[in-house]
Amino acid sequence: MTANPRFFSRSELVGLGVLALLLVVILPMSLDIFRLNLVAKYLTYSFVALGLVICWGYGGILSLGQGVFFGIGGYCMAMFLKLEASSVENTKIQSTPGIPDFMDWNQITQLPLFWQPFHSLTLSILAVFVVPAIFAFIIGAAMFKRRVGGVYFAIITQAIAAILTILIVGQQGYTGGINGITDLRTLHGWDIRTDSAKFILYFVEVACLFGCLLVALFVKHSKLGRILLAMRDKEDRVRFSGYSVANFKIFAFCLSAVFASIGGALFTLEVGFMSPSFVGIVPSIEMVIYAAVGGRMSIFGAVYGTMVVNYAKTSLSESFPELWQFAFGALFIAVVMLFPNGLAGAWNEYVQPLIDRTFSRNKRSTSVASEHPLANGAPAE
Amino acid sequence: MEIGQQPPDFLLAVDALTVSFDGFKAVNDLSFYVDENEIRVIIGPNGAGKTTVLDLICGKTKATSGSITFRGKELTKLSENAIVHAGVGRKFQTPSIYDDLTVFENLEISYPRGRSVFGALTFKRDAAVTERVEEVAEMIFLKDRLNMSAQLLSHGQKQWLEIGMLLIQDPELLMLDEPVAGMSVSERAKTAELLHRIIKNRSVLVIEHDMKFVEDIAHKVIVLHQGKILSEGSMEKVKNDPKVIEVYLGH
């Protein structure tokens, strides 16, 4: 303890290794491209769940509007791809060639100003990071400086998700409306619809995910991570120890927003369209469930939780389409009642002790692991 | 009295302080002055406004009128964290510690460095931090419990830990709200010993009910009653004040 806390604990290194093995080797080798693309779609949500672990698990700020940020990232990417797909040659049958098809259908004759920056890939990628951060900063500053928290904050974020959905649907000519932005084709001339592109995009996504995981682990191990925990527990004590509690909450919220936005941008690339159905209240709540199932205190749990829930969702809705909603509800109740710390909690309680006993010669790692029993990742389902 | 006219030897000057909650004046036109290195104890019956006074000084409650100056700075206009940075530390009535963190981490968070978001991200646990944490842990009798989760401490140890968290901030004015409440006799004696040691080179404002403890540590006592000062002076003087005996010490 007298030394600096190690950058990553031993169990986290193992967790990273196991996850890398699963995502980089096992899944790509054992799944066909259709199934792998499904995994890629699931993984885009795990960015959101990861953000929620920091914001909700550590910071105690429950946001029921993460779909907003997922959507912002997704739309930023979709706007770029749509503009590229709407070149003058591709759209010469339109009354105004060179603008997205849905604008033409809505009698819009000129590209709106806020679409202009999305001609550039660099600016679009920048927007994926900056726009959600600014948006989250504004919401966070307005709420946390006024000491709005807990349930009230959750309700307000939910309202924002509803408002954004209504806005997107209502402003059809500018946003593509309820259908979203569809028929996306190429990224800088590279066709993203082919199997090989999907394969490559999968690995790009895994790389981004590991980037975000490392950022999350860094935050967790910094003093900021401990301040978030302290704030969740005794907000006043932190405030009267000389910290501006609001600023730390804003940071956690912004970070979770940027993670969600990266996930959204990758979703657009993987799936090939973006629509308001990923922005509203229902998807936002589903994202919270992913984090809850994985274990809201577990950085790795976020990834496994998202994959397990989405896998269950896909397989159940393939066989019993009507039953899925009930199963989803039952799953959430079961997790909250039986495993309040999610899969990671169950892992730490039942599986980790078994492993420790098997390798009991390694006494040291046991003591490191038991220091933060809640915060350790679950290295497998 | 205008700011600047006050004699500079007062560390804390509370002037005509009033706070009203929907018309109820919890603190009513209160004035008192605390010197450098003075230990001032506030006593009074329940609901006299003792904790509210501390809340007002540390910024938890905003004053309706009046002023609080600390080293010439007007505290009523500062945010809570700015008041801490100015050198005011406050301990809460119930032990306020972080259950999910270890004793070491509890103390480390209170170490006065890296208090901004960026500072907290880049904060390094260097030798100076470790040394100071260990030094304070020894003072608060928790040196052998540094790696223990704080939620496993006893009530008395939690109180000490919070006192330690204040010590590590090294405030010029330390405010303690019932530091020995709920402690066993031996813990109480140890706490008195601890307080005697830590009050050197700083001013302390204490709320306490335990009269033996008050007598032991106080330089000056304020008796608060219904938001006003009933009596002020040495413990001897206050104890023999008929008004005080009637409302407080009598029963």
C-alpha cells in the first residue's frame, strides 16, 4: 500500500487478456460473418454500458438517456456516410442532385448549414467526440451545479431522450425522420457493405473497445475514480474536503457520453443505418439493463453483460418473438434480486474463490483480488 | 462594522448572523469572535442552533443576513470548496467517512492536492502523500488499519478517521460537531488526548454536550439558546450564570 497503486491489478490484466482472446481469436474463428456482425452490433452497446459503469456504478449518477449520446455519435457518422452516398452522380434523378434523398423528398433544395461540416471525415470523427461531450457538459452543468441528482436527474435524462426522438422524427427533412438515415454505402470510397469490410470493421471496433476499456481502467485507478466512489457514498464529506462535486459529476457524465457516442458511430458503420429507434427511452433503459446485468461496478462486466443480454435477445426473439419482452423483464428482476452486482458480482462470489483455491499457492494475488471485491472484472461469462 | 475595521487578531469574526427558515430564526443576530489558537466550545440545549452555526460558517447553509469573515475573507459569498481552500475544516456529527474505500484512501482523498478534475486524474501517490497519511494515521490510532476497509471500523474509530481526514487538510480553523458523542469511556479519553495534540497551532470550534470534556478543553464557552447567545466566557463564569443554569445545566 505504501507504493503507488499498480496501474492495473493482476486480475485486470487477466481480464483484458481473456477478453482479447475471446474477441480477437475465438469469436472471429468460430462464427460466420453474419453472426460476427451480430456480435459487432452487440459490442457497440457495450461502449454505452462501459460509460454507465463509470457514471452510474462509480459516480452514482443514473442516466436513463444514454441513447441520446449513442444517437449523436450514430447520426454524426451517418451524416458523413449519407453525404458521401449522395454525390451528384448518384442522385442525378432528384430535383436537387447532391443532397440526401430524404431531403429531396421533403422539398428541401439546399443542404442545411449544420450538415456542411459532415462533408469532411476528420470533422465528422471529431464531432463524434466533441458534440456529445459539449451536450453532456451543458446538461451536467445545468443539473449538477443546481444539485439535481438521483431520481430527478434520471427522469430529466429520460425526458431529453424523448425530446430528441420527437425532434428527429418531426424534422423529417433535416434528419430522415422515423426511417432514420439509410442506404449508406461507402467510407472514403471503401464499400462498408461487403463481408470483408464488416470483418475489418469488427476488428476496428474491438480496438476502439480496448481503447475505451483502458481509459475506464485508468479513471478507475486514478484518484478521480476513488473520489467518484466517495461522492456516491458521502457527497457532503467530499464537498467539505474541498472538492467541487458538480465538476466531478460533469466529468463522469461527459466521459460516459463520449463512450456512448463512439459506440453509436461504430453502430452506424457496422449496421449501415441510424434511426431514432436507438435514441429514445426504451433503448436507453435497455442500455442500463446491460450494465446492470454485467455488474454496474465492473468494467469488464459491462462488455459481458451486453453480449449475454443481446445474445439472449436475438436467440429468444428468433424463436419466441412474443415472449422476448417478458423474458427481458424477468431477467432484469432476477438480476436485481439475486445478483445485485450482476454477473461480475456472481463471478467474484462463486467462481473467483474456486479459482483462488485451485491456485492457492499464489497467495499474493488472492489478497490483491480481495482488496476490491466489488471492482474486479469478471473475466468470462 | 465594516470589513477592514476589524482588529486583525481575530481569526474568525461572526457578525449579526441571522438565518431564517420560513420565518423561523434558527440563528438570530449572532455575533462572536474567535482568536488565533483559541479553543471555543459551543454548548446549548437541543435545537439551540449549534449545528446551524457550523453549517453557516462552512457554507452548507446560506445566511439570510450578517457576515462571517475568516482572515479578512467574507465566507458567506464563497462556495463550499472555496471555504475549505481558505482553511476551514469541518467534521460532521455522525461519522462521515467513505465506507467503500480503505482507511488509507479515505485519508488520501482529504490530502490537499489534486482537488480539480484534472488534478485528480493526474494525482500521484508519492512519498510525501504516503508519509503524511502514515503520520496522521499514527496520530488517530489507526496506523495498523491503513489497508482495512473503512466500513469495518468501530464507531469510535470512524470518528477518529474523520478527525484524521480533517487533520490532513491542515485547516487553520477546525470545526468539530460532537466529537465524542457515542464513544465509550476509554475512547473518550483517547479522543481528548488526540484533540489536545491536534489543537496546537490552530483554532478550534467545538460543539459538545459532555461537560467534563468541555471543561477539559475549552478556553472560552458560548451558551446558545434559541439562536442567540445566552452567556459567553470562561467555563467557570458560564457554569455559575443563573440564566444558563435555568435553561441548560439545571436539568
